[in-house]
Amino acid sequence: MYWQKINYYGFEKHRYDDCKKLIHDTNYTHLLIINSWLLLMTITFMILCLMNEFGVTRRNFNMYYSFMILSLIFEVIIIAFKKFCIRFATFFVHASSIILIVFGIFSSVAQPYLAATMYLVMVVLLSVTYIDTMIRFTVLLIFYCSVFLYTSFKFKPHSLAELDMYNIIVFLALSLILHYFFQHNKMTQFYTLQKNIQIQRDLEIRSSFDTLTDLLNRARFFAIADQIIKDPIRRDEFLAVCLLDLDKFKEINDKLGHQMGDKAIQTTSHIIVEALNIDMFEKWSFTERAVRDKFSIAGRLGGDEYIMLIRGQKNMDDVKAILDSILTNLNSVQIGELSGISASLGVTAVTDDDKDMDLIYKRADEALYQSKDRGRNRITIN
């Protein structure tokens, strides 16, 4: 357990997993920045090669040119396939790390009579930039440093190779310490942000949904419906608003008890959700998805009264077919002593001239009362 916490920068694995989206998004941003920096640096080194300045000779031009092309291709991939790169951020992070490390090694070999500086910069840069896991990062960094030392002892004078070895041991230790504490701070920020997002989502759910039925409450339903109705791009979309009221609901409470009354209310809401195919997944984003994805919505006005905004149908005949199925399913309910639920419905079409949800509601309410007056358990269209 102790080593697991170290591996995830002082956090439990499930906390780390909760922050993975933020980790991948951050790694992608850093991926873009670091690769752009490498691209600019290789171009700079190419210019220095042509000028024979700062000990960078023309014979190294092809090497820097190759890395420039490689980083340019990588840059295009990162930008063009952003979603794919974010999804597989860990793979691209390691690909970027390999490019940086290899560039540092080649830069060191290209100047065999100078102590390596570019590689040391790359090691520190990687340690403070990318978030991975502590154990994997440590193993890979030790491996990269071993490869670097091998090339140093092979291509450099022994005295310089020993200096590189001393430097790399110091910088490796420093990089691992920096990596842990930098990423621990990032994870702390991510975890705090994640908690704040969850709090906001919980508040959004509590302020939007009825606790008994999980349907929208009155205020949120009218807010979403008003937004949909006033949307200028809803032209040619058929909309209908329906009110549903359970018949003689007081008798259910009086004869069978309030617990059965609550069960009847919940059962009705489930039947409505299934009939309208309402996506109740991720309630915190329900408002945004309802407007964007154009699916029907339903709410509980209070007591035993419900309201629906029906979308995705061609005409009122299609709407009525859905409402008929709701009424049929209600009448077929069998819960203990409760045999069938009777309901009255009133429905009205939303015209292009309708801009006021209150007026539409009034028409549907008039249709509902006509259903009541005509004997209940029926649908009336106004």
C-alpha cells in the first residue's frame, strides 16, 4: 500500500484514476508545448550549423535537420489528431520522451569533446513536465541514462565520460525528486478541482431534479423548455407539450397508504421516461444535452402532476401514439393492491409563433381539464 501511494504521487490508485482525464489533458498541453520547443530549438541549431557558431559545425546539420523533420511530423500528428492523442496520452508522452532523450544523446555525441549539457536539460525537463507513474518514470529514466552513459563512454574521451557519469548521477537524483514533488502538487490540484467539480455537479442535480421521481423539477423544466422553444434553429421541428395528472390519486393515498401513493408516482415517472426514451445518464449535464441532442424532457410539477416536452416526432399523431402507450402501461400496472393507474392527459402542439412557455402550458392545462370533464383516463388534444 505504501509503495502504491508513492507510485501515484502520494495518492491512492482510485484517486489517481479519478483524475485521469485531467492528467491526459495536461499531458497533451505539455506535449504540444515541449514538441514546439524542440522544433524551434532544432531550427535554431540548424541556423547555428550554417553559421558555424558556438561550436556547432556544419557536419551536424543533417542530424538537426532530421530531428526537425521528426518533431514537425510529431507536431502535425498532435494537432491533427487531438482527441486521439488525448485518449492515448500516455503513449504519446513516452514517444515524446524518447525523441527528447535521443536528441539529447545525439547532441552529446555530436560534441564529443564537451561535457553533455543538452541531455541534462532534457532529463530535468521531462521530470517536471509529464505525469505518468513514479515507478515507471524511474525505471525508464534509469534506462535512458544508462543508454546515455554507454554512448558517452563509447564516443567520448574517458575523462569527459566520467564527468558525464558524475553529472548524470546528480541530475538523475535531482530529477526523480523534482518529478515526485512537482507531480504530487499537480495531483493535489487535480484532486481539489475534481472535488469542486463533483460538488458543483451534485448541486446541479439537487437543484434540477425531483428527489422522489428523478424527473426535472418545475423550475428547471420550464427553464429548459423555454430555451428550446425560443431557439431560432428549431424551425421545422415538431414540438408538443403534454400535462399528465393521475386520476383520484387521493383515493390511492387514503385506501392504500401514502407509501403506495409514492410508489404510484415513481412508477408513473418510470413509464414516462421509458416511453419518451429520455437519457437520464449524467444528470449534471442533462440541461446541455437536452438542448444539444434534441431529446424529449419530462418534469414533475408537484403532487401527482407531470409535464412533458415531446420532441423527435413528425406530427401530433405520432405524439398521441406515444401518449397512448403511456396510458396503456399505466392502466396495466399491478403493484400489490394497486391494480392499474388511471390518468388524464392534455396535449398541445407548439407553433412557430409560440415564444411564451406559460401560454403553451395554459393550452395544455385546458386540454387536461377537458379530459377530466369527459370522464378521466383519456387524452385530449388542444
